[in-house]
Amino acid sequence: METAPTAGAGQAWRAAIAPQAEVQQSNAVVNYVAMGLIIAFTAITVVNTLAMSVFDRRRPHPPLSQARMIPVVAAELSEGAP
């Protein structure tokens, strides 16, 4: 028949797992820092990709004034075209 654990056994158990708990805590901090870096680099990559695609699409098209489309649009507006 087993007897109930004594108060001394509980203290010994806590003392035995204390170093392991400290190691787990430090590992958790390292994991959070690594995850933060991964998320930060992913966000930078997404923003960089979006910026490059926007700037890439803007380059080949000249502004409306250079394409001489503003007078055509103004003429259509003065005629009352829908």
C-alpha cells in the first residue's frame, strides 16, 4: 500500500525541476525572438515585392501630358460626350 507523499517530497520535486524550468523559459524566449525575426523579414519581403511591382508598372507609361492625351480628354469634355 502506498502512502501519501510528504511535504518534503514536494519540495524536493520542485528543487529537481527548477533548473529544467529555467532552461525551458530561456528556450521560449529564444523561440519568440526567432519567430519575431521571421515575421519581420517576411513583412519586409512582402512590402518590397509590392513596392517593386507598383514601381515596375509605373515606368513604361508616360504621364498624360507627355502622351498628349490631356487635350483629347479636354475636347471630349467640352463636347459633352458621355
